[in-house]
Amino acid sequence: MTDPQTMLRHLYDVAVQRALPLHNTAAHLPTPPKGRTLVLGAGKAGGAMAQAVEALWPLDAALSGLVVTRYGHTPPRPAGLPERVEVVEAAHPVPDAAGLQAAERILELTQGLTADDLVLCLISGGGSSLLTLPADGMDLQIKQDINRQLLASGANISEMNCLRKHLSRIKGGRLAAACAPARVVTLTISDVPGDDPSIIASGPTVPDASTCADALAILKRYAISVPDSVLQALQSGVWETPKPGSPVFAGHSVHMIATPQQSLEAAAAAARAMGLNAYILSDEIEGESREVAKVHAALARAAAKGLGPFTKPCVILSGGETTVTIKPQLAGTPRGRGGRAGEFCMGLAEALQGQAGVWALAADTDGIDGIEDNAGAQVAPDTLSRAAALGHKVADHLQRNDAYGFFEPLGDLVITGPTHTNVNDFRAILVV
């Protein structure tokens, strides 16, 4: 049998490949309009999406625009591909001044559009932070502070983006409103459970059914501290977003060009080609990473023992977006490093307890787990024993959310670099 970890990495690579923009864009491009075509966008896949449009758009048709992506996520430009869309970089997951400037420029570019013009909006995960334009009366520092609190709170992506939409001048359908009377076609890569375009990058070009009251409830639920001025604006409803049925969305269309389910299905097909049974649990799994890991571990242990619904040799696949609630740190302990995928792997290793015949890989499909340089980590039957030999206890690292510190000494980090796409969590458990 091929090395288990090589097999798992191959499945991850197949999943990422399935979601690359160049493979998925052509079928969804409209014909060039009578007027001009303006490309606007934001997200971790933004640079690759812009290049795909540049490569596929007719050379004799006008094309210009601006897209913002994460630092280090602009792919190398293919030889001979003319640059027609500007790509700039900004910070993620906490917004910075570069993202603010990019959002201001994107709004400025919508000025003077006519009914003969077309706006191609390229939207992918990460756009909420990259396309940051605080609501009137807010400044960047307030947005940054709220973002940091959200990231540590355990709120899910739908809750985080509901709040972000109502604190913005460009998200929650407001970018589409600014493009009027031009036609808007949105091409999006889903990184959210359920593939709801109003949640992806906080839905800058689609209607928003959530309300200021919903945003207030989220602030209360997670004890997010905000200035009184923000509370008052939400309570008054002055920051309400454009709703379904609004005429600003008339004639607009949204095309989902890559989804988590498609990537999981591609990985499952690759596993079957290697002679394995393949099972997809779901592409919508949410919840605390370490708790989700316990459920996966129980299924894997049952399969390893010839019990349960899965027949070995098999791969158990899942996607979605789990969360990590940052635990209070004990005085004198080192700061934890890591993200959702690494936290899942620690929880999985602890729950598997060295189960023979089980290997796993969990990684973010954008190539970055949290804010570190790794995409995720991998787990083997000897993970806990190798860690113990180095003096590391997984429970201690879980206590301080320190997946990076646990897996790095073992050589078990998965490091890919930016992948130039983003369909969120990828988890694969091999049982032989």
C-alpha cells in the first residue's frame, strides 16, 4: 500500500485542484456588453479569479477593474497573459489600512456606470476582512477590535458575517447597490456551509435577509464589546442592509463556480481509484473543532474494528467550517498558535488514543490554517507516543489552543503555501 500520509495528501491536492478558478470560470462568463466591463472582487481566491477572467475574456473586448486578495495570495502571472485587472493585497483575518483603501477605490470605480455596462464581481472566502469599509461613524480601529473579538468568540461564520454586514458601507448588498444601473454578474467560490452567497465574504452583491436586530443579538450572545455609538446605530436601524426583493438587484445573477461538495466528491473519486471505499459525511459540518473531532474519531474507531456504517479500507471525508473558542491562558504559559484544522487534529489524536490502522489529515483549502504558515496537520497511530517521547501532552496543547506547537516538533504540519482558492475545511480519515 502507498504510504498512508502520501495518500491523504494526494486527496487534499485533488480537492484543491477541483476548486481552482481557471477550471471553473468559463461556463459562467456572460457575453461582453455594449458598454464597458468592470471587474471588482475580494477574497483569498481573488487573484486567481482575476487571472482566469483575463485569460478567458475576449482580447478585443474592454476589461478593467480592481480585486483585493490576502497578502501573499496573488498567483504568479502566466507568461503572455496581459494584465487588465489590478490586484492588490491586504490583511486577513483582521482588516488593515490596505483593505480599507482597496474598498474605497472599489466603490469609487462604480461611479458613472451606465445600463450598458457590466460589472463582474469575483467573490471568495476572506472577502469580509479584505473588503473593509466601516459604516458611517465607525473607524478602522473599531472594526479591527470587533473582528479580533469575533475570531476568539466561537461564533460561526454566518453569525460573524451577519455582524460584519451591518457594520459596513460595502458588504451586505451595498456594493451591488453602488453599481446601479449597470448589470452585475457575481462569480463566487463558496467557503461556507450551505453555499449561501449572502454569507460568502458577507455578500457584497446579494440581498441580505438578516437585520440590525440579528446583529445586536450576536453582540449580546458572544459578549462582543462595542462603542455606544455602534449600539445606537444598530438599535435605530440606520445601518440596515438592502433586502431580498429590492429593485437594486433587478437583472443581477450569481454563479457558484466552485463548492466544498464538489471538492469532496473529487477526493472521493480519487480514493475509489486507489481501491478504497469513500464516504462523505457532509460539506456543512460546523461546531467546536475539538468536539467535531471526537465524533469523527468514534466513526473511525468503529470502522477500524469492523463495526459501524463504514467498511474498511476506507476514507471518511468531511468539510464545512468549524470554530475554535480561545481559552483563557494561565499566567506564564506560552501563547498558543494554530487554527481550526490543527485543533481538529489534536482533538482527533486525543480521541483516537493511538488506534491502529487510522491516519488522518485536516487542512484548510486556502493553504493557511488560522494565521500561521501551515494549511493544517496530520495524525498517525503513533502521534501520541511520538509526542510523549518529546515531552508533549496533547491535553496541555489543547488547553492553550496550541496545535502548531504540538505538531511542528513531530514534523506533522501540512505546509502547502497559498493555494489560490478557498472552499474551506478539508478532512480525510484513512482506515485500513
